[in-house]
Amino acid sequence: MKKMIQVLIILLTTIFAQYGLSAEVLSNDKALTGNKEIKAYFDVNIGEPDKLFIRLKMIETTYSQFLASGISPHFIIGIRGKASNYFTKDNDYVLDVDIPVKKKIASMVNQFKAKGFRMEQCSLAAGMQEISVADFLPLVEVVSNGYASMIVYQSQGYAFVPMD
């Protein structure tokens, strides 16, 4: 896989050079050197559906980039605040106009779970949003206190990544 990415970069650089375009190759090689695995906790709490979806796509891209670099990522997504409304089974907690994005988010939850992500919904946030614990997607684990999870995961070496 790494070899294929290198070949693709060389190919694109050649094409850009041929047409007078510059292709600066960016990397995180210095930061990645010596790492075989990483652990990250993403604090997802944004209640704007389009921004929420973009943040989830960023998490997915980060995961893929780690894999492409030969690093085994272990990701936990902590869900709090108004983001909670988009991780429910039914559409009762979002506006009708937001349902298409909510469906995309549900699809991402399935993809994340298939990749081994852990997804935790804070029950305190659920209560603040007046969402019943039974209403969350089955692949999302509801925990009693998302703040407690956040603290414990950091003490276990997980990098804390705020997502708004």
C-alpha cells in the first residue's frame, strides 16, 4: 500500500511538472517516525449538522492517513452536547431539513464501527437534550459521564482532540 502511494505521488508530480504546475508534497513524516500505533479521543459536540458531518469526515481522513503510513490508529469518538441529536435511531430530535445529513452520519457510524472505532454518548448530554438513552443508535455506547471517560482515556495515553 505504501509503495502504491509513493508511485501515485511520483506520477502526479510528473504530470504537474509536465504542465508547468507545482506539486508540493506534504507529509507528517517527522511526527510519525517511530510510531507503530496511536490513540486518540475525539470530543464531538457540535450541533450544526453540516459542520458535524465535516468533522466526522476529518476523523475518517485522519484514520486513513495513519493506516497509509503504517500506523495502527485506535480512535474513540465521544459524543456530547447538541451533536447527540444526530446519533439517534429516529428523526424526532432534528429538523426535517437536517434528516439527509443525519442519515449520512448514521452511515458513518456503521463505517466507523467496522473500522474498530469506539463511539460513546454521554448520558449527561443526552439528558440535557432530553433524549432517552434507548433512542440512540445501537452501535453508540451510552456512558454515564462523558467527562469521566474523557479524563480516564487521557490518563491511558489517548490524545485529546477537540472537535468544536
